[in-house]
Amino acid sequence: MMTTQKTTLRTALIAGVSALTMAGAANAQTPQDAEARIAALEAQLAALSGQIADLKAATAANVKDVRAAQSATTISLANARPTITTGDGAFTASFRGIFQADAAIYDQRDAGPLATDFRRGSFGDATENDRARDLGDGANIRRARFGIEGKAFGAFDYNMIYDFGGSGTEEAGKISSAWVQYSGYPVKIRAGIYAPVTSLEDAANNTGSLFVERASVAETVRGLAGGDGRAAIGLLANGERWNASAALTGNTVTTQTFDEQVGFVGRVAYVPFKGLDWLVHVGANANLILDPAASGPDVASAGGAVTNVRLRDRPELRVDGTRLIDTGNIDADGINVLGLEFGAQHKNLYVQAEYFNIDVERRNSALPDPEFDGWYVQGGWTITGEPRRYNIATAGFDAPRAAKPFDPKKGQWGALELGLRYSNLDLNYRSGGPGNPALPGAIRGGEQNIVSIGLNWYLNNIVTVSGTYRNVEVRRLSQGGTAFVAGSTPAAGTQVGQDLDIWSLRTQYAF
């Protein structure tokens, strides 16, 4: 084939030279000159053909290398998080870790004997009634979690996190999350063990919230049908300015009951106003217990199984796990909680607030249905100028990222953020006044008000140190009888709340 091409080319060149020879005497050449010219052109052609062959070989090798690179699996380490990714991006695996240690000093009046010191904790809990009079200073591990998350076959996301448990009064190890999500549609479908977002406060990552614990009312509501380790199936979707989610939930992984609870968590959020460095967030949420868990066999002749619900919380810290407000068990058909959300941000300033109304539906009772409520407002100012990051995928505000990570040699000190919060949770219903017996159907769960002032130091994107001062006010009247513990329940109408100050420090390493 190559010989035929050369012969054809040679013939064409000879013909062209002959034509030029006949075109004019001034350009006349001898046959020997034409032969030499043709030989030179053939040499150039041979050299060009060699270059083309080399180029083809090099191109083929490059294509092979590119294809090999595309199919190669890569390992990266961004912000201390190891991530494995296939060349086509269809499969990923990122390792996650959260380690938080808390220390606290509880500044309260010196403890006295139960007969004269009436400060109390949860109903029917002798240990908490002792500890409420002398909350324990010390330290504990708040969270120690490790797991993996990523993508499979391009359209599936997954997350598996194990919580090794805290120290002190915290729970033992358990599954924090284990879910799979199909993301091939605009509306994502998630099923497994996970924490549906219950509120604006809950939308912030637990490693990046303004304070080390959520506002008391938000934490209490979160524990009804949401929270870590909750069995759930849900739908999630968001656009450039909106977010919506809904989930049908069951028990947590550490709870076993005769009939599992059925709950619902729904939330919508919208950003009606937005600029280059500011935005406004509004939203609403619903947290419902549609069918409370049964505390015993469902015996029809006995009127069915008791289905208790209970609301109680700590003073926004868990170094000592004592709850200072508590409704006790309420035999109920369900709970309906509706919440309203507001948030706003301008550069390095941010504020958010929420209000929750809590309705309990009694079961088989002529007593009135109790109603509770709570709210909080909080704001943050990043002294070093970095803004909090609004994440539309969760419709919440996450921690700022340090523009200049801690490095004294370079004169860099990370990011500093001041926080201020006032929270209220009122678990009283028809509580009456001091010294008076409780009215029929009354619930003296107590009212807790907390002022918190905090300073967060983000040394870098991994290490955070948070210091917080809290002034806690609990106003709560005794139910009388044996509501707390037989023999140690103050007379009805006796004040069993207290005032105290709490100083705490958290160190956190999260990737």
C-alpha cells in the first residue's frame, strides 16, 4: 500500500514538473534537475510521515494514560478527613469522627438534708433528688463517634456512624445513624436510623452550633419523635431558597417497648430575602407523636395498654445528667408540637429565634388536655469577621470557618465568636400558686429560664474550644403526695426549684 502511494506521488510530481517546464523558457529545467527536486520532496515526505507516526503513538499513549487516570481510585485527606473516591466518582467513602470532652463547675447553694432542702430533680427518681441539691462538678466525654459516609453507584448516599457513648451519666455505645438514601430524583428518599431535622436549632451540626447544647425547649422537642438513633423513613428536598422534609419515625435504637411509637417530623423553610452578604430565614416545623409507645401488654378488657409520654430536660449541659424540670408520665393518645422559626444574618452577625407550642392529648380521661410552651432567642458575633455558613440543604446556620487557622509563628489565631442566648421552657399546667394544692389535672413540671454567654474559639476547621457561662432559674412547685419519692416529697405547693450558675468548657476535635 505504501509503495503504491509513493509511485502515485512520484508520477504526480513528474507531471507537475513537466508542466512547469513547458510553461516558459525562463523556468526551464533539465530532467536531472527535476529528478533531484523530486528526490528532495520525497525525503521531506518521509520525514513528515515519521513525525506523524510518532505523533500517533504519543497520542495513543496519552489517551491510554488519561483513561487509566480516569478509572484510578484516589485517596485524599481534606481537613483531616480521609476520603476514597473512584475515578468516575460513582463510589466514595469518607471517614468521620467527632470527639467532644466537657468540664463544668456548678455554683449553687450548699446542700442540706432532704427533710429541709427541697430542691428536686425528676419525679420518682431518688438519685436525681439527691443530686439536684449538689450537682456534680467534673468532666465527661459528651460524644465519641466514628463512622463512614459516602456515595454508591452515583445515585445512592449512605451514612453509618457509631457512638461509643459518653462517660458519667451518658448512655453506653449505640448506633447513632445507619441509613441509605436514593438521590436520583429531586426529592430524596432516606430510610434507616437517622435524626430528622426537627427545628432551626436542630439544623445546625452538633459540632457547629452556637452553644455546646441546644436550647432546652428545642432539645426537649427533638427527643419526642426525632433525635439520634431514631428509626425513620423520610423525604427531603431543597431548592436555591427553600427546604422541605418529612419523616415517619419509630423508636430509638436503645428503646424497646411493647408497641413501638409512631411519630412524624415535618419542616419547611424559606429564604425570602437574600443579598451578597446577608439573608433572612423563616420556617415552621411539626413534631408529632401519633401513637405513643405502649408500656405494657395491650389488654382490651383493661382499657388497653398505658401509653405514657414525658417531657423533661437538663439545664443545657450534661456533665451532670440531673433533670430539674419534669412533667412525669402522662397517659396520652399523642403529642402535637408546632414551631415557628426565624433567622437572619448580616456578614459576621447572626440571630435566630424559635417558639414551640406543645399540646398533649390525654387518653381515656375527663381531665383537660395539658398545654406547654417554650422559646429562645440567640445571637452570635464573629469578632474576627468570618460569617456563619447558611446551609440550604439543612436550612440551618453552621459554624464559621477560620480564615487564618491557628499558627502563632505566622501571627494567626483562628476565629473567635461571641454568643448570647435566653431560653425558656414552661412545663407547668394549671400549677397554681405557692403553698396551694394542685388542681385536678394540674402538672407541676416547672419553668426553666437560662441566660447563656459563650465564647467559641475555632483554632482551625478541626479543633474548637468553647467556654460558656449559664445563669439558671428554675421555678417549680411540689405536687405533694409521693410524686418524687415516698418519704421525701415536700408538701404540695412547696418550691422545689432553684437558682444556680454553671461554668463549662468544651474541647472538640471533629473531621
